[in-house]
Amino acid sequence: MAQDRVIFHVDMDAFFASVEQLDDSNLRGKPVLVGYDGRRGVVAAASYEARRFGCRSAQPMAIAKRACPHAVIVPVRSRRYTEVSRKIFSIFDDFSPLVEPLSIDEAFIDMTGTDRLFGQPIDAAKMLKSRIFDEVRLTASVGLAPNKFLAKLASDMNKPDGLTVVHPHDLDGWFLDLEVSRIWGIGPRAAERLSRGGVCTVADIRKMNDARLKHFFGNEAQRYYRLSRGMDDRLVTPDHQAKSISNERTFSDDVESVEEVQRVLLEQVENIGRRLRRKNMLARGVSLKIRFGDFQTISRSQALDQPTNLTAEIWHVARNIFDLWAARSFQPVRLIGAAVERLGQANEQMDLFIDSENRKLAQAELAADQIVARFGRDAVKRAGTMRQKPGD
């Protein structure tokens, strides 16, 4: 009989704001907003003291300031957050080789079969939290479950500094009453649309027949059918084992600007390119995922002319795919995602760059990677990822 899976989702608590409070004792216990304090500024992170006033990440700074006029606003320090993140992920690696990063401050960890090393899963989770606090002086919330979906859901249930265990046998006791917005991928606007149709809880989704599921979720109907039953068979996949590397973003409101969606897409391609080069891997294909407010999701893909890990070449193909779709049938976007596929080790194709016109481009991107590794993602950015200032 196969061993039950043990999946951790580890999520640092108000990461950027917590790092600021760690570094400046004068900020501890105060409402802190991390972000740009300007006309078009956005909150990158809000401390838990600020969240009590309704402040949250991705909120316009002007709205957050009205909600909490006495909040202390500090600028984003990407270099520092990256430095702390590396220490945290180093701890993750000590617990399991199967660590799948989701962002700078959260990851899935497959702890299946590690009980001989760390004891029972709950003891391992406590040990992991203790090490993070002892070595980094920050708190993390951990969700422990038999799959990724439930683990991520659990990690958010008792923040901050939480540890929540989901047992399959008592899942329905609390799961069915959850609001639909707690399901990964259902944002405020989608939840509002579902509510108008009488679908407010996970139990309501379970009651839906195939036609009704299709009506509300489009070609994602089967996914939400499974999630409403706590089912998720996705594996925890580290970058070096992945058959693809992806990056996607769900917007809080459907984005109507082609330029804004394209800007976010370029950021995703930059991140993917860096991950490929860091893992010494090459991609042979590019795909895009686009979801609309009604949950309809489309995907488009294209093969690369030759295996590559150069951001410029990946972006050339990704932008062609996007521009072709946008010119024909653009509509407001709820989610945009990019992925590279059919990966292989770079040493299989090392002659690609020898005496080729891509040599200088490869050297430039590797130099940029080194700068980003040292000073953070904001140290080097393509012009297309910059938000335009008023009057530009």
C-alpha cells in the first residue's frame, strides 16, 4: 500500500513588512506599509498591525493611507528581502530535496517518508518553524496536508505563526462551510459572480451538476469539481526536476489594458529566464495561459527555433503568441501565465552559444543575473516592465 503523502505549504508572515520590523525596532508593533508612497503607489506588503485597519497587499497606497492614516510607509528593499529569502530556502532544503518555490516567501515541501529523520509530520513542522525563527527571527505559517491545495489552504487558516493540520477523514467537518473565495483561483469578483448564482460555499459547488459547473467555470469545471472535494494530485516539483517552468498571476480585478497585461507577462518571462539559467537548463517551447473573468481559460503554445535559456528569445516568442491573440480577440484578463516546456540540461547543447550571434546576448543576461542575485530583482529590469509615470 502506498504511503500517504505529506505536503507542507510554508508561507512567511507579512514577509516584506516583517523584515522591515526586524531590521528597525522602532517599527515593531506599529502599522507598516511597504511600497511606493506616490500617486500611483501600490502596497507591496502590510504588517498585521496595518491589516487590522483593512490594509492589504496589492491595494492602492492612497486607499491604504485613508484606512490607516498613522501607518508608517517604507520603500521596498528587494536586495534585503532576497538575502533573507535565501536563508529561509536553505532551511527548507535541509528538510527535503523536494522544495517547490511559489514566490520569494512561500514554498511547497514534500515531506513524505521523512519521519525517520524528523519524527511525525507535526513534529517536523514545529521543528521547521523553530529553525526559521531561531536563525532568521521571523515567523512562518505552515499548512500540513495530503496534497498541495489543502496544504496551501491550511497555511492561511491561523496566521500569523500558525500550524494547521488537515486530516482527510475529518475534511468535510470544516471544509464544506468555507466561502468559495477560499478556493485557490477564485478571487473577489469571481466569488461575487458565483454568489449571484447562489453559489457561496464549497458545499454549494459540490451540489452543482456538470452543466452548471461548465456554466460557471468553463473549461476549468473539472478542476473546481475536484478541488471542492479536496482532491489534488499535483506533485511537488523542484525546478531541476520540472518538465516545465511557469509563472502566473491572478489579478484582483480583471485587467482591461493590453499594455498592462503585456508588462506583467514580460516580468514573468524575465523570472522564468533567470530560473532556467540558474538551473543550467534549456527550453524547447513556450506557452501562455490566459483566463477571463468568467473562468474561461485558453492556452497557446509555440516551439522555439532552438533550445534556449535567453530571456530575449523566450520573450520574442511569448510576445508573438500574445500579440496574435490580443489583435484578434482581446478581452479583460483575470489571469496571465507564461511557461517554458520540454526542458533539458544546458550541457547537452553547449555548442549553441559558441561562435554564435547570441554570445554577447548570453553574456549580458548572465551579467544581469549576477546583479539581480546580489542586489535584488529591481536592480536590473527591462524597460517594458516599468509602469509609466503620469505624463509619460
